[in-house]
Amino acid sequence: MNRQVAICNDAIQQYIPDNHTLQHFSLHATTVPCGMVATPFKAFDPQSDRYADYVLLKKKAFSCNYRDKSILLDRLERLEELGLKSQPKFYALGSEFSAEIISTGKNVKTLSEGDRVIGNGNYPSEHPDARPGLPSNNGSKEFEVLHYSKVIKIPDTMPWDVAACFTIGAQTSYSMIRKLQIQPGDKVLVTSATSNTSLFAINALKKFNVEVYAVTTRDTFENRLLDMGVRDVFVVKPETPLIEHPKIIQNIKSSQRPFSAVIDPFFDIYFEKVVDVMGMGARYTTCGLYHQHLKMKKDYDNNLSTALAKVLLMNITIFGNCLGSTQDLQNALDDYQNGVLQVTMDETFSGDEVEAFFDRTFNSKARFGKVSFTYNQYV
Ligand SMILES: NC(=O)c1ccc[n+]([C@@H]2O[C@H](COP(=O)([O-])OP(=O)(O)OC[C@H]3O[C@@H](n4cnc5c(N)ncnc54)[C@H](OP(=O)(O)O)[C@@H]3O)[C@@H](O)[C@H]2O)c1
């Protein structure tokens, strides 16, 4: 049977394995039924032409990201629209995973049975037959067949739960830092500092001779961020202009518009505010937005034309960024292996802790780092 951590409807009971229960958690005022679901798995024939470039994986652990919130809310609406509440319906979540290779198609030369791998979200696609970006939106499926180019080997020293939290943050932050062409002495401002993307970026910036500054809405994590090497932390209310923050006013007194590079995971919250504090010729990169679903409302917005006028007056360069290349991910894996890159982990769940896993991942204000769910102790 193929286990998966899924959102579902209340009629799913027959697919829930022994020792597991149907549970519920709340997301953006919506009650979400969820649980471990087990379904039959179709055979993988390694000799067939169809699977020649594919590998069969057995997952050890998986994790979710901000993007999974909107996928989840969309799918939940679809499950509800699918009609008859008496018919069992479910959708497996998860956008990152760690896995062991169980079998390889006949053309696969670079991977073998027993290899330890994670997803490779290379974007744009680097192989004509493989999908661009993340290999799966159903990363919790315990068995899954994927194109060989969409997985990458991991160091022996990397635990399964850490590996299941690596792909997106590492590949994205290494790509953003590459595009910014970080120079010694740069003053790098990282917004939404406690987001997983920014925690990866802050960890990745440690190897450069730069000053890192953090913007966060959470004062509880000021010391944790300082311990990670951040020079100063600006605790903000997202609706307030950054330029009015007392510590930033202090910084501007000593040097005009202090920041030479900005890493911003939520452009619809921070773009307009950071251009006020970026120096002449500074570089800005973003990989995402807050408002990814109608239910994820925010009460404030950017004035884009005012912000773009400042961009041109200050000769600011903007880099859009989606995920990264295989080389970005390999560089991050090498840095992890050499002790240069740390992964900030929060908590690992397993067994029947599905509701607790989703709640910690999507709702907890106490979360600092990645949350994983592991199958490992049950195999
Ligand atoms: N395109 C890509 O390749 C790619 C890859 C990775 C991530 N992303 C994008 O990057 C963004 C972050 O993703 P993630 O998974 O790192 O997110 P995450 O870990 O879920 O980030 C949560 C953080 O967002 C901030 N936040 C939460 N609610 C807020 C509110 N109401 N107002 C202001 N700030 C709030 C908080 O940071 P503070 O309290 O510290 O401010 C919180 O710690 C998303 O837009 C995601 O889609 C895109």
C-alpha cells in the first residue's frame, strides 16, 4: 500500500490505516479534514520503455512550504465541489521529500538502487522530457515514480528529516544570492527573516564577507537571528514604512540609504518599503508573494508606480527568481557536507501526528525553521 499524508473529506475512513485517525485542523478560518491515507500502488516495471528514464522512490520524510497553503485551499474547494460527501476523496500534500531509490528504469545510468536522494526543483527545466520546477506536489506519497533528472543524491551525513526540508530553501536562496552577485562589504537586507526561505538565505550568506540585516514581524526571534550572525534585527509592523523604523533612521544618519542588496520573499508586503532604504545601484531579488489565495488576505498594498519611480532614480536592479538550477542545489549540498551551510530545523512529526504537523507548519507563530514529517521510524 502507498501511504500519504492528505487532506480529505469526512468519508475517507476506509482508506485510513490501522492506528491512524481522521483529524481536523484550521487554516484561514477553514476547517480542513486530514489524515494518513493508504491506497494500492501500481507496479513499476524497470524494463518497460515507458519508465526507461524514471526511478521508483520510497520516501523517508517530507515537508510543506508556504506554496502548499494555497494548493491546499484550492484542492479543498475542489474536493468540496466534487459533490457527494459520501464518496471518499483525498489529495496528498508535500512539496519536498527525502527518499531511497528502490528501482531504476533501463536508461538511468547516474542513479542506483539504494541511493539516498531529494527532489531537484531545477527551473527552468534542464531536460527536455522532465517537468520544470518541483518534481511533485504530492511529496508525501510514500512510493512515487519520478524522472531521474528530478532527484539528486545527498551526503551520507544528512539525516532524512533534514534532507526532506532542503530542496526549496537551498535551491532558491543559492539562486537568489548568485543573481545578486554578492560583493565583500555588501549590506544585505533580508525581509520576513523568520520565513524558511530567509532562514536559508541568512545561513547561506554566512560564508560571504557581508553584513546581514533582518526585517521581521516577530520580536520573539530577535536573539535567534542575532545568534545566526545577523548584524541587526528590525522588528516591524508590515503596514508601517521601513524608513520610519528608529534603528533604520539611525543607520541612514551614518550612511545614505544603507542597503546594497535585498532578499525579499514577499514582494507584495515589502517591495515598496525596501526601495526607500536601498542605496544607489543596489540589487533586489524576490521569489514570492503573500497573497497567493483569496483567503490569504492582507490589509495593505504596494504603490507600485511610486516604488518603480524610486527604482529608476536609484538605478536599482531587480531580479525575479523562481527556484534555481541543479548547480545551485549541488553547491548548497556541497556546503552542507563541508559544514558551511546549516539548516534551521523546528520540529519533526511522525505516525498519527498529521494535524499537529499541519498546524505547526502553517499556523504556529512559535515555529522557527522547517517542520518535517517522517515515515522512517515506521519502516
Ligand atoms: N518561487 C520560488 O521558487 C519560491 C521558493 C521558495 C519560496 N518562495 C516564496 O517565498 C515566500 C516565503 O515562503 P516560505 O515557505 O519561506 O514561507 P514561510 O516559512 O511560511 O514564511 C512565514 C513568514 O512570513 C511572515 N509572515 C507571516 N504572516 C505574515 C503577515 N500577516 N504579515 C507579514 N509577514 C507575515 C513571517 O515572517 P517574519 O515574522 O519574520 O516577518 C513568517 O515567519 C512565499 O511567497 C513562497 O511562495 C518562492
